[in-house]
Amino acid sequence: LYLYEQYAMVALPVSKAVPPQRMTPADEDFYSTVAIQALTRIFKDQSLAVHHGMVMQAIMFIFNFLGEKCVPFLSKVVPHMLHTIK
């Protein structure tokens, strides 16, 4: 770097926010999170549209099992389900 470029560089303040913790298999929601992420990827892939009905059934099975614990996943899944239903 040239001298004037080094002079113009400024240090950014370190964020005081706590970084999110990485999930491990010991976490209660680990397996349901992994399954829903995989099913969501299938929803996003239009070449797998023939499987979208089965994906919806699998997600509903997981949601029934989770009960009220499914609420954090709704914002990720419902838009894809609505798009599939259209």
C-alpha cells in the first residue's frame, strides 16, 4: 500500500453484540433445524418441484411434532409453502 492509503485507513470499532452461538447436536432444536433447512433448499430449487408436495408433508409432520416450538421456523417456511400452493 502507498503511504497515503495507509494513512486513510481507519479502524472500525468492534461490535459489542454477542456473536450467535453455533448449534451442536446437543442442542434441543439441532435436528429439526437441519431438517427444515434441507427441506427449504428443496423448496427453493424449481427443478425439484415434483417433490414440493412431499416437502410440505414433511414440514407439517415436523411442525406437528414441535408444537409451539415451530414458531421460529414459520418465517422461513411459510413463504415457500404459499408459493407452492399458488
